[in-house]
Amino acid sequence: MNEKVKAVVTHPFTQSPEEIFKAWLDPEIVKKWMFPNGDVGRIEIDPRVGGSFSFVDHRDGMAIDHRGDYLEIGYPHRIVFTWGIPEDSPDKDRVEINIAPTDSGSKLTLTVEMDPNWADYIQPTEKAWSMMLNSMDEVLNQ
């Protein structure tokens, strides 16, 4: 069996774990931060284990549908979901969000497990998620 490769990003927030957790599952908040370089066309979220999501990002004249299924939802510290673009590839990444309280707010650790065939994409994946977490931070600080 192929060993998964991992991209890992951490980000400090001044908000509580509860506020960070909500920012992942509330469609109105997600719409503001998810694709900072694109135009979010549609966000559908069924935030329960077994539920799914669809985020359509309009970029470079294309509509890209990011889809996934929620595997774990542990309020307010953990969310695990699949992440993929079915039109481009049958592969799905596994994304883990862990939110720990800190003296100044929260620390979020995001881990993306990918098929080893995508190993060359670890750095771009970390960069993209870092941009999105920075965007989330800006939205939550408004």
C-alpha cells in the first residue's frame, strides 16, 4: 500500500477555538475567506458526519467545484474531511483541522494527506492553504 504524503500548515488566531471552528462550517463566513484569489460562486455545506460540501470557485474563466465529505466533526477542536475536484481527478485528499486553545486565542494545524503521486504538490498545497488561513484571519478580524 502506498504511503500517503502530507502537507502541514499551522496558523495562530486571536479568536477562540469555537469561533475558528464556526468559520469552517458557516457558509456565509466560508464564502468570505475560502478562495482569496478567486470568486466564490456557490457554497453548500451539510456540516455533519456523513454530510458533504461543494465550493465553486470561479477562476481564469472556469468554474472549479471543490467537493468533500465530512468524516469527523468534533466541536470545537477537530474537523476531518475529504477534498477533491471530481472533474479533474478521482483522487481525494484527506484534510484534518485541529484547533488548540492558546493563551492568546487558538492555534490551527491543518494536515493534508495526499496520494504519493501528488508529492510534487506538497509545497503549492501548503502555500494555498496558508493563503486561505491568512484570508480567514483577516475576515475574522474585521
